[in-house]
Amino acid sequence: MKVLVCIKQVPDMESRFKVNGAGIWYDETDLAFRMSEYDEYAVEQSVQLKEQIGGQPDITVLSIGPGRVVEAIKKALAMGCDRGVHILDNDYFQKDPWQIASIISGYAKNNNFDLIFTGLQSQDRGSAQVGVIVAEFLGYSCVTTLVGFAFSEGVITARRELEGGRKSVVKLRLPAVVTCQLGLNTPRYPTLPNIMKAKKKELLSHPVSDYLKEAAASATEKFYLPEKKGHGLLLEGEVNEMADKLIGILKEKTTVIR
């Protein structure tokens, strides 16, 4: 069995973001980067599958972006993936989900993967489109928003998260693409011995031009921070006193109490 895991390196969400000079993305200066949280669940599930079947699956982890994304690939290798593939693209942020999916599927077509894991969405762009478009390009079955995964005799049993806290169970045969939701599993922390082993694993690099064959279907026109709207008011004192203050503020500044 051949397995592909697609990951993305994103800024730490606690970072202080600034708009870049072109006004269409964030400025990467002084940002700390990490593997997108959703993708960690995808990596972990692929490794658990390998452990379940007894080491049979061969796991390739793929990431698109500038040179820094190699660090995210190395983490996935330390978690248990077998080889890494870096699609070098310094203008990755200008690619829309259609193009990203075309790059991934272009690589996947040449390697006949049986199962492809992706995160539900990336933490920066959050489109949740790439996985399903990859499945469409490849003609694979697809199931999204996984919070449960089981595999037996070529059949995936996937538990999905729906709206309103509801769940559904879907069965599908390989080849397939699945997208992973938070809570699917508990991603492992790479140990020092596995980090050392990861340094000896194969890591290939290809220019994005080798696989990008599609023109953009959409473009980002503007990237901006939300406007600040007013400020909060902190009330202090005894409960009865604070209640009186609150009623006074509501009468004075709103139409809630007249």
C-alpha cells in the first residue's frame, strides 16, 4: 500500500501578523512557523495505519512552499513517515486551492497512491477545498471531516463530524482521499531517536513547474486586519453595586432598557 500525506507549514497562530507590501498576504518577517494542526492529525493517522497493518504501507509526506517547509517535513518523518517530498514554490501564497490541488494530484498521478491523507483545512487560508479537489482530479473516492478512522480488507470506515454535533459513518474502498478534523487522534511527539532516524530518510525536492499545469481560478485581491471596534468596560465592586452600574450604562448608552 502506498500512502501520501499532504501537509502545510503555517505561522504560529499566536504570532503578531502584519500585512505584506503587496497587501495580499501576511509579512513572514519575524514569524515562527509550524506544521498546520489539522495536518498533524493526518500524519498521525497514516502512521497508526502503518502500525496496524504491520509496516506494510509506505508513507510519503509532501509539502509545497519555500525552503523553510523542509522543517515541517522533517517533523513528519520523525513521527514515522518514510520519505519526504518538497515541492519548491516561493510564491506559494499566490496559488489558489485549485492550483495547489493540481500540484498534489500531478505528483500523485505519477506514483499511484492508494490512500491520501490531508488536513481538513490549513490554519492560515482555511479554504477546506484542496483535499476534495485532489480527489476530483484523481477520480478517487473522498470523505471529509474525519473524527474516526478504521481500515480493514481494503475498506475505510470513516466517522464524520456534521453540523449541530451530529456524526455520520461512511464506508469507502481504496483508492481514496480523506481529510482529517481536530480530535481524530492524539498526534505523537517525535522522540530524539526518531528525530535522528529522520535525518537519514529520503527527502526529494522538485520545482513547482514540474507539476503545476492549471491556471488560477481565483485570486486574493486584499489582505487586511479587522478594524478595532470600541473597547470593553470592566466593572468592579460588590455584585449589587455592579448590577446598578450595568443598568445605568444600558439605560444611558443603549436601547435595551428605557
